[in-house]
Amino acid sequence: MVFSRRTFSAIAGSTALGLSLGGSAAELARAASTAPTGPAPRPPVADGAAHTVGFDRYSLLVDGRRVVLWSGEVHPFRLPSPSLWRDVLQKLRAHGYNAISIYVSWNYHSPAPGSYDFTGVRDLDLFLRTAAETGLYVILRPGPYINAEVDAGGFPGWLTATEGTARTSHPTYLRYVDEWLTEVDRIAARHLYTRGDGTIVLYQLENEYADHVTEPAGRDYMAHLYAKVRADGIDVPLFHNDKGRNGHWAPGTFDTGGEEGRWLYGFDGYPSPSQPPPDWGYFGAGGVKGGSTASPATPGLLAEFGGGWFDPWGGAEFGGQGYAESRRTRDAAYERRFYLTNLANGIKIHNVYMTFGGTTWGWLPAPIVYTSYDYGAALDEARRPTAKLVPMHQLGQLLGSVPELAKLDRAADAADEGTGAGIRAYHLVNPDTGAHVHVLRNDAADESVARIALAGTDVSVPVPGRDARLLAAGISLGRRTLRWSTAQPMLRLTTGRQDIAVFTGRAGDPSRTVLESPDEPAVTVLGGDARHAYENGALRIDTVLGGLTRVLVTGGGVTAPLLLLLADDEASARLWRYDTPSGTVLVRGPALLRTAALHGSAADLTGDTVEDADLEVWAPRGVDEVTWNGSAVRTRATRSGSLRAERQLPGVPRVTLPPLTGWRRRWENPESAPGFDDSAWRTADRTVSFSTTPVPGGRPVLFRDDYGFHYGDVWYRGRFTGAAGAGSVSLSYTAGTQGLLMAWLDGRPLGTHRMPVPDRKTVRQGTWSAIATFPVEVSGTGPHVLSVLVRPMQHDMDGEADDAHKVARGLTEVSFAGAAPEVSWRIQGMTAPDPVRGPLNHGGLYGERKGWHLPGFQDTGWEAAALPRGDRGQGVCWYRTEFRLAVDPAVDASVGLTFTDDPARAYRVQIFLNGWNMGQYINDVGPQRTFVLPNGILRTRGTNTLALAVLADGTTPSGPGEVELTLLGSAAGGVPVDTVDSPGAQPG
């Protein structure tokens, strides 16, 4: 059978599983060998009952049944509105994910040694409860090092000023690590699936720690972490995330106290989308120690696989892509080609990093990235679904409803020698049921044809260029069996009095589906155009995919009817399966199904619409009523066995946003004036430091972290006399990518120095140090005051485990040419961490120290201002305004703040919404110009305070230019959103 050039849309993805503990390795092996291939467990709930989580070489085993974990990475700390956690998790569950993976960032919770905050936006307990309520397994990854493109790779700022090499067995470091893990594990232990109080099934130790696998200190460190976590009561399987498929930290490489059977090998992979997908996993050829060849008794575990890519400062000109480009290059075809290759190579625990990227708000970002962490992910930064979710949705539904895919062996190549160029064919078989899975991948740019044998029938299948398809033969469709199909299976379920099976592909693709049938059945085409024929115990159904084709098959020696739904991509994206304690529900039509609950004869549904949408519900017997978001829906019964709404659900009402007016402004920088009172500032008089940056001989330590100032801007004031003859001053500083320094002498601006925008070769460079030299004219004996403002761009990450996070930030040395005055220094940064917003919310600008960024600050004495501006001047000028929103409470509106200005203007803006630091905009660098304002922090029905701290070097007119609210998307529905606590300025 040869098809046209229009081909099928295969599903993207891979698998991920859970693990059972308790008993000897032999007992676990015996349990695994008898694990049923039948229906997978229903979505997990915190039911208070004990559960087992185990594994064999094929998959995780949850309560003795095989589970493929199809997981999406989500970072709670990148969405500082706890109500919206439920929104994101519900969207992932609806699109077929059965698990999430989360980092827990140490710096986000710890402002000082011994001080830990898990309240408010840091409420890990609440997040884990929400995940369980949503029905998602959790892979917990608390570090202690996480990388994740966050400041210091997640290490708290105060750790940079402590002794001992991090990520080793140094006792001081281990003491702080134990302190951190005690706090995290106290919460995690309450949410283990093994105890029935949560849904955590896997727990990661460290992250990408490959370089020290052969060193005693590294092995001792990993053994310490293992013992500590087990002592804290974490009894689910543990693993490490190897940086690439190297075989590092496979079972047996370090001391696990005799528990090798409870340790998994895992790795991450971010291959270029322009290259063929690598054969990683259980069946991969690779290196001697590569992939699971280093761990043949454990399932393939991809702890991170690229669902996009982070973007650096400066955009495409400087090596960045912009997230639209990242989403384009890692699109739906990329997902099918790469994720299906992973599945074909035995990956059964598959985590997509990121599936929702979110926002690296405040001073969370590592120096190499800007505020947005959209990542080109399937859910964009504004929580809106993208086209990338379609193949993820298809694959997730498949893995969750077709258990044969959880146990697969490689089989003989099914592609014949007539297969076209560029085709890579994988053939797998379930050893228990004999079901076959074929993954056909095309690495060529143009469409090519694969010729394979499906259940003894030779079939020619076209595969689009740089795309892939999954075909199946012999899988169960309930009480019938699929012989083979050229459409991709998406889901199967039993509800009401019938089985339902969904197959999918691209619009315009012809498909043939063949069902086993002992006798000739009755076939009724209920919708669409399909042809059918029966011969020799097989029913053949042919159609061209377009919308939703419905074929009802009854009789033929099978007791229950089968409703066959053949859907193109667009139609498949509007099919939602939901498992309830009373049975499974299938819903068609709305943009999202959030929840389904069966109460007597009623199916109570919640979800979202964007456009007017149909609503059709397949539900268990006895259900004859439907509600949508609390309102009754009039329905009629259909021949498909469903209830269909007589009227469409309405789409989202129009959302109107106000202009931003009524601005007031005020210059700051009083610290630059000679007479400024700095007597309360810290004296910079230390002579030794734990930093990896050398202390200049005979000079004081000026590194900001040594004085307790870890985040944001820092001011220095140096007093000196006797500098006659000085011709210039040289200020050495370290600030990271995009850092800068401004200097004044006796109140007169000396100038500004900026770190360069990195190019493609240096975009990954961590430390950025420079010497800023300014000419000076020193008159009289003094005293003189040298004032310096440094904006560090956070600490380097410690990816190589070489204490890179301890590289200094701020001034490192100051010298004069032509004179050698003794300078006494004082330093000032953030006065105290915000007790609600946390230590990474603000820094040491004068306005921040005085609360100018907070709601309720009395700015009535500031001068009125209009935007756009074109001022010149070195330093910081603040702008404040208020605006009121009145969004319909039944509408989820995602709102952003957009800046528009001439990119030649050199200035940057810190954005504060209701006192929360929503990020940093750099006008002449970019690429980010729109900043997401998360609901909860943003009052969508109420008054909001917006404050902008504009820092300019005075070389060009500085803005801000046009500043406006932007509607990024809206839907009728959403989740109830609680206001995030946003305390205002204190009087006085």
C-alpha cells in the first residue's frame, strides 16, 4: 500500500517510570518478572495507602504494574503565584503527562545559614499537594546543586563566603548540605507515594556531577548524600543525572550501603536539532560505558531531554536564538523524531526539560540568561499551549492507555531493502503479548518511503523530511485486537457500553486500519468518509484523515462495540481523557479539560475555551447530565454513545487593558555626593576571603559577598587624601555577563564601564572581569570621596564543580596612576531580605533600600512625568504609576509589560510590580522586550503599582520609551487565583 506525499503525524515522546522498594534484589526481580502487562495503574492520588515503587530492566513498577513515566519539567520557583501551579499542572495532565520533575533551588529558600523559608511562593508542601491532587507522579530533584541557569546553580549566596570546596566531602560544605537536605526531606518524606500521602516516586541526588566520578572525594560525597537521604526517610528509588550518556554514577560506582538494587542510572541529553537523533538508551550501541549498557538491570532514564533551549543575552546576533526560534527549531516534527527515537531505544523514564519554563524573576537568573525562561517549551511563559503540545498530547495519551509499550524488546529489522534514503527503522515487540511497535524516522530533508512488514502485510509508508512516525500491530483495543494500522494509535478506553480507540495523523493523510474479527462485523460510518471491507478474519477500514471520522464496529464474534475515532492533529488535540474513581470519561471539543467528576447521573466538567467550542462527552453508564464550569449543559444522546451539547460553549470575552499614564519620577544616587552620610554602612576592612578570586596584596577585601551582600546592586564609598598628581583611577571589578560599573569622584561623574555582550564563542563564558580606567583631576588635599555603583549579574554556576560560584562579585581592586593614596572603604547593598518576597527580590539601590519599589510608598512629592522619555544622565531614575484592571473573573488573561524604544539608547530597567521584581530589561541588548506579569501578583481585578528603576550611563538619551500592558492570551475558564501577599512600604 503506497500513500501520497501527505503523511501521518506521529507522536513525540518517550517514557518514564516509577520504582518499588523493600525486599531483597532477588525478591524484586521475581516480582518484576511476573508484572502484568494489563492496564496501567490509574493516576496516582494521595490516598493514605501504602504503595510500592520498583523497577526492572524494562520499566518502573508501581504497585506491581508497569508504568512508563512521561514527565515534564516544571520549576515552582519560576512561577511565583501558587494558584497558577494548579493551572500549569492541570494543563500537563490533560495533555497526557503522568509525571512532573521539579528542581528545588536552595538559594530560593535560604537567606542565611540555618534560615529556611517554605511559605508563600516557596511553599513546597503546597506544590506537592497540588501535584497529587492533579494526579501526577513527582520526580524530586533538590540538588544540593541544580544548575538550571539560576544564580550559583542554586547554591545560596551566603555559601560563596564559606570555607571548603563545594560538591566534595569537605566537612563544612557537608554540614550545610545536611542542613539543607534535612529541611527539604522533612517535607518530601510527607509526600512519598510509598506512604500514600503524596506522589513522589523518584528522587535525584546532585546534578551533572560527572567530573568527579573517579575521585575519592567525589565518591565519598555521593555516598554521603545517599546515606543522608535514606536516613531522612526517603525510601523511593534514587538516581543521579549524568551530563550526557557517559555511564557515570551507574550502580556499583559508589557506596550505597548494599542497596545497589535501589539506585538507577540516569542521564540528560540536548542534541542539536540539525543532527540525527542519537541512539541513547537500553538498545543504543554507543560507547563502552554509554547509556544503560552501564546499567543493564535498570530501565532507560532520561532525566532531562531538550524540550527547547535557554537563550542568552543579545539575541541571534550574539549567539542567542530568541524563544520563537527555539520553538521553531525544536518543533512538533523535532519532538516526533527525537522522542520517538528515545522510546525505540528503551527509554522508559523520559523527562522533557522544559515543558513549562516560566520566569527567572528577580535576581534568580545566572549571568548567561535574561529574565524569560520560556525555553521554547510546549507551554509558553504566559502558560499558553503551543503547537508543540499536539505530539506530546498524542504520545502521552498513548503511553498512558496502551500498556504493551511499557515492555518492549528489539526485534528483527522490519524494513526491506527498498526503503528510501534517510529512513531509520526501529522494530520492537512486547515479549508477553507479541504486540509490535515500529518507529520510522526520516533524517533526510525530503519525504522518503519506508517499506515494512506489518503483521505479514507489506506496506509502504511515506515519512516527511526530518520527521518520524510510530505504527503498531497486535495491540489490544479493549475486547478487539488491532492487526495493524498506518495511523498512529493515540488512546484506548472502555466507557459506557463500548470500547473506544483513537488513531491519529495529519490532515490529508490516507490511513488503513485493520482489525481482527472472527466473523464479519456490522460497520456503521457515523461521521466523515470511510470505506470498509471484510476478508479472512480481518476488517479493513480506509479513510483520508480530516477532522474526526467515526466508525462503529459491532458484532463479528465480539460482545462489545468498538467506536473507532480517526482524528487529524487538530481534532486529536481536542480529545481529552480523564480517569475518575467511577470510570473513565472522554471529552471532545473544548480547548482544555481540567477536571471531570462523576456525581450520580451527572458528569461535572471544568475547563477552558478560547473560541466557541463543541462539547461531547463519553461517560460510564447511568450518566445522562453534564455541567461545564458549574453550569448545566443541555445535551442529546448520539449514535456514537456520547452526550453532545445542543449549543456550543462560548469562547472567551474580549479583554481590555488600560494605558499606563500618571507617571511620577525621581532621581536617586545621593550616595555619589561627597556629604552623603554612610556612617551606617559596613566597613570594608577584611584581609582574607574564601572566594576563588585572589585578594590583592596589601589591599582590603572588597568582594560584596564577604560583607553579606549577595544579590543586586552594591555601592562603595572610598575616602582618601593625598592624591595630588593622580591622573587616572583604575577600578577592577567582576560582574558577570552584562554587569556594569559607574563611578563618581567628589560627586562628579567619571563614567560607566560595561561588560561586553558575549558573542557566539564566549556566550558560555562564566566569569567576566574587567578594569575600568577613568581620568581624574584631584584638586586639594581632600578629603575626597570616590563613589562606585556596581551591578553584578549574579554568581557563576558551578557546573564543573570547581567552586566557580565563589568567584568574586563587585569591586576587586582600586589603584591610582600618579598617586598612591590610602583609601578607606565602606560598602552597602541590600539592607535586609524581603520577609515575603525573599532574598532575591531586590538589591542595594537607594530606592530599594527606601522602599520606592513597594506599593503604598508616598510618591506624591515626585514630579509628574510622561513617557516616552529622552533624558541624559549617569545613574538611576525611578518611575512609578498605578493602574487598575477589571478582567472578568471567569477569564484567565495572561498579561505582559512591553517596552518599545530605539535600541541605540543605552539603559536598563528593573521592573517592580506590586513590589515584586519581575525582571531586568536592557534596551540596547535585548532580546527580551515583553515581561510576563503572573496573575496573583498582578491583580486582574484591582489596583496595581508599577515601579521602574531606570539605570543609564549618560552616553545616550535614556528612556523608558513606550511602556504598555500587552494581552498575551486569554481563555474562558482558568483556575481561581488567590492574591499573592505583597506588603507595602512602611510609614516613616
